[in-house]
Amino acid sequence: MTDAAALPGQPRGTVLSGPATARAVNVLAPNASAMTLDGTNTWIVSEPDSELAVVIDPGPLDDVHLRTVLDTAETAGKRVALTLLTHGHPDHAEGASRFAALSGTAVRALDPALRLGDEGLAAGDVISLGGLELRVVPTPGHTADSLCFHLPADRAVLTGDTVLGRGTTVVAHPDGRLGDYLDSLRRLRSLTVDDGVHTVLPGHGPVLDDAQGAVEFYLAHRAHRLAQVETAVENGLRSPEEVVAHVYVDVDRSLWPAAELSVRAQMDYLREHGLI
């Protein structure tokens, strides 16, 4: 058995519903798969002494899960007063409209198409509710509309799919762009260096207790994969499918369609920089 402390980001291990920090509680959605890992982590965030809570990423359109999120908050003496989205992929956002109806909340997101209410989200926004402070961090790359939420009081960041609790994320070409993603990882690294963030509360997988280690691993992994793709193209492999079969030979074949999206993004990046 591998010691979790030796893995990138120091994952806590088993993904469970329940408290993760003083202000963040996870409710794990029942949608486990190769792409969603153990399922979507729906986060309930609030100040310990406040009656108001924020829900981040209600998850799939699953009434049992959505009602469990509400019940979890209510059992803790909280009323959900706002819903936020890290991005628009269905495993995070499909249930948002139904959850908004159940909870009577607005839904704030970067993408106007996902919003319910008059307010969206933008870089630099600070969400204040019942004493809670969440800072909006733009992190495009996985998707164009990806956001993270910095929770300063817990020295934590809620990362959606930008950083996962296990493995690495997909740059979802053509919406996702590798250059944007690398910039986003560097932005997260600055949070760990300059703002003391040490905990990653991901959209999938276990909580990570070494945020800087996780981000550094992601940056190194991307540099390594990019070099592999560049070499593969220089050696005559031209189609994304050929590159995936060569570069991702160590990856389960069921994940190759997702890997192909990342390869397409990497090939675009190499072309844009005149490297292939």
C-alpha cells in the first residue's frame, strides 16, 4: 500500500461525505465513473457560527443527491442562501437549476447561460455571506469558464476540475486551452506561496493537504506530456489518435478519448508557439 503522504498533494485517502475543514463539508454525489473518480464533490461552505451557507457545484441532476445536500445543511442548522458553479460540465452543474428551485437560491457562474438571477461571477469578486468570505479566482484551461474559490479562513481553495484529488485533469479541447491552463496553475501556485493556501478541496477525489505539492506536480506533469507530444510529432506521428496511442500507452484505454482532447490542446499549443 502506498503512503498517501508520499503521493502528489498528500491526498487524505478515501473520499467521504462529511467535514473537510472548519468551514467546508462534502456531500459526495453517486455518479462515480472513470472520468468523475469517486463522484462529484458538492461542497457546503459556511462560517461555523453562521446560519447561512453556500453550495458549490450541486452536481448531477439527481433528486436524492440534491435533497441530501439540503438535508445535510439543515441538519447542521444552516440555510443554503447561494449556489455557485466552478464550471458548466454536467457532473457539476446539471442539477443546479433543480437545486435552485429546491433551495430558493440564485445560481452564480461565469457563463451567463448557467446563471439563475441577476449576478454572475468575475475575476476579483469577493462573495461575503454570514461572515464567510470566498474569493473568485479565474482558472480557465480545463474549460473556458472554469473558476476556483479561495477560502482564506481555511487556507483552502475549491478547485472544481482544475486540480483533482487523484490523477490529473483533462484540457477539454476546443473549449479548454493549454496555455490558459498553465497560466491558471501558476495562479494557483501563487496562492500557495503568497497567500498561504495549503488545502485543495477538489471537484473529484480526496482532499489534498499539500496544495503547493499538487500544483507543482501538475505543472511538471504537463511539461513532461508536452515534451512527449512534441517528440512524437517530430518522429512522424501526425494525428491526435496516433499520438495518444504512443504517448498514453500507460493509461487505461477507456480514458483515451479524454486523453485525445488533451493531446489536441497540446498540439494546438505547440503550433501556436512554433514548436511543430
